[in-house]
Amino acid sequence: MRLIAWIGLLWSIQVAWALSEPDAFAQRCRSFLAGHLADSQRPTVDFVAAGTNLTFYGTNTTCDHISITAPTDLCRASLSVPTSTRSGVDIELWLPSNWTGRFLQTGNGGIDGCIRYEDLAYGISNGFATAGSNNGHDGKTAAALYQNDEVTIDFAWRALRASVVVGKNLVESFYNKPHRKAYYMGCSLGGRQGIDAAARFPDDFDGILVGAPAVDFNNMTSWRASFFPITGRAGSARFLTKEQWALVHREVLRQCDGIDGVEDGIISDPTLCQFQADRLRCVAGRVEGCLSTAQVETVRKVLSPLVDEDGQLIYPAMQPGSEIAAAEGLYSGTPWPYSTEWFKYVIYNPTWDPASFTVHDAYVADARNPGAIRTWPSDLSAFRRRGGKLILYHGQQDEKITSFNSQRFYDHLSRAMGLSSAAMDGFLRFFRVPGMGHCAGGPGAWGFGQMGGASAQGVRFERETNALAALVAWVEEDGPGPDTVLGRKFVDDRMERGVEKERAHCRYPLRSMYAGGNASLAGSWRCM
């Protein structure tokens, strides 16, 4: 494989520069292209001084447009590496002047071929040499996967693997010594990538931080596709407007908010919420603040698991409490774009109609399992034996991937490996985050350094308040893992306005329960 040959060239190169003054670091960076990347495709290397403003469109204009201020002096290297005669991966590696000896690989999201530059910046701000990739294709579309199994394999796992192998070798070439420890960080699709790596390549990472993982990927994609046929388009008899979903949300809170001991607009453990949608049905004498029979049936269906014709589970239900945000996406009366793209370009062809989805399509997608993307491992023993540590988190108000699936995955893995929760705690800890949406955001205490951008604002790199720092401490100090992760929410989600609330999020199977006092303070809650 050309990738292996290219890596072999890296190993033959010896680096003689010393890390000392800033000018020497800049010179080393500028010399890195000719000495180390000449054999790669489209290589670029730039020295970026701390404080420089960088603006990105990712690898494609459909990727998020963001601006970042370089948190430290860095050497920014980008290159393309072939993975087959019909595919390749674009890799970006940020090498900080304040390197701690750690390597961090970042993941992707959605169905994207977009590098998460905010995660690269977060990594180098804490001394990690940090890599990201386009996951084998460009932009927020699956069109490049159509009739190209090699690109699909890249998307499923190979692009990440290439980024890890190339990134680690470039780190050693640049700093003239290998990394001490390797870490992974990703959420959503990136969460799936991290769990897949733990199963497929257990020696790649010492520590893995994943959120809202898109595991059981094929069935998750089908579950998302199932909402459009349920809700119908705007204007149909069974469709609910945003205002009506807000009505549903208020009723969900009325029925379930107080289960954790306090009514604060957050359902701490939605598994305890047995929501009764029938209470919203319009009856004689009640025509406002209620729903039609068809609309009540829509609510019931969207909060029910996806099952086959025999009633067997395909994918768990959406948790109650996510109605406001889900009304903008899965409940909006439009096909979910990632599911539509997957079925059009990977499972079937571009003529597929998302309104035609049935559970038969779910069967076809999982049976085909393109690129071996399913990601539902039953054994992480190899990762566990070599001392690997994994922190998993999921917002209990996630509007895109139900948090019930992460609990289902943890329970599945525990049973399959024959491990109690205490034994699982030795290498994998799962934190349920009340009031957090998909990867971040929401009314809960959702900021705990789980990834770059807003999640890291005002969060010091300390094990008590930062999930990545907690993972590093767990790996490198070889002690017990974190019992809680302290989350924080700022007023209007703006750091300069001060802290609105804090809560110590509990490791599963414990749940967060109110113990008295000011519910905005972490000390008012207990893990029980």
C-alpha cells in the first residue's frame, strides 16, 4: 500500500534540530516541508505565531466557517495520503511549541468530511500534538461514497487509522522523539470512531474520550430516517408545529421534572420518565392547549423505539425532554439529511425517496453494513488488557442521538464481557449529563472540556472540571478513574456573564438526585 511506503520513508529521516528558542521552532517548522513531507501529496507547512487569527471553511465550503486565534506558537502541517487507487485522506497536524509529549487524534461529525479545527486548537492549547482529517471525503455530503467502496471504507474506519499512523510518525520526526501517550477525542460520529478504534486497533490509544457515540450506526441511521414518515410534512394532519412541540415539552416537564427531587426544567434521568401523551388529547370542552388524536399518535410514535414487524428492537426510543431542539431537526417535518444521504449514496441510489422508509430498509442497511461501519463491539478486552482507558458521556437531552442507546451499549458490553459495573469502572466510565443536548448545549451544566469551542470556555485543564484532563490523569497516574465530572453552564452560554449553574455528573449506573439547597450549586446534588 502506498500509505505504508510513505510511512517507511518517514522512519528513514533523522531530525537534528533542537527545541529551544522560538526562532528555532519557527525555522524548524519552515524546514519541515522539504525534509519530511516532499513525498506526500499537496503538502503545506506554515509557522503560526500565537495570537494569529485563522479562518477556516474546513476542507469544503459546506463545512462550518469558523475563526480561531492561535493559542500558542505552532507548526501547521497538511498533506494528502492515498489509501487506495480510488481514495485518499486529507490530514492536518498541529504541532505546538509547548508540546507535552502527548498525541491527540480528533474525530469527525455527522456524515462529514470536515476537520474540526476548534478541536485542533483545543488540543494544542493544552500541549498535545493534534491531528484531524477529512475522513476520506470533503464536505457535509455522502455523494463521494456513491459507487466507491474504498471511500466508504475510509469513512468507516481507514481514514482515522491513516491519520493516526501518519500523525504519530510526523510527530516523532518533528520533535525527534516519539510521543509518550496517545489520546482520542470525538463526539457523535466521532464518538463512534473512538469506540471502533478501541475495538479494531486497541494499541492506538492510551485514552479515549467519546460523547454521544453513533454506535450501531446502521440502525441509528434508520432510526433517524423513521421520523419523517411519522411526523409527515408541515401541514399534514399528524404534524406538530414548533409551538405544539413546546406544549409537549411543558407537559413532559410537568409529568417528570420533579422525579429527581426538584423542578428546575431538567429531567436528570429520563429512563424514569413514563410520559403519558394521552393527557394532551383534545376532548369535549377542551380545544386549546391540546393535540388532535393524530398528533397524540405522532408524539407516542416518536417517543417509542424502532422495532421490526415481530416487535424486536432495532433502535431505542428518543428520550423525553428533547422536544424543543428536536422540533428543529428530527421532528421538523423534513427528511433527516444524513440518513437521506446514506440511503441515497451508500445503501441504494440517488432516486431513493425518504418518505418511503420502512423497517425493511433498516434490515437492508444493517445486512449490507457498508465498510463494516456498524460499530457494536462485544469485547474490548484487548484495549482493557493493555491498560487503555475510555470515558463515555451522553447528554440526557440529546436531540439527535438518543441517550438511551449509550446506556444500551454500556449494558451490552458489560454483559458480553461478563463484567460488573465495578469491573467496568476499571477501564470504562460512562457519564450521563442531565440537561445537555447533542455533544454540548442545553439547559444543563454542559461545559466540561469535552471538546473544543464553547465546551472548553472557562474550563481549566484540571481533572475535576475537565473530561480530557480527567482522562489524562487516569491514564498517566494509573489511579482510579473519575467518579464525577463537574460541568458548568454560563448565563446565556456566555462566559463573561458568569456561571449560572454547576453539577457533578455521575458515572453510570448512579444517577444525579437533588439533596437540598440551591439547585444551581453542585453541592446540592448527590450520586445515588
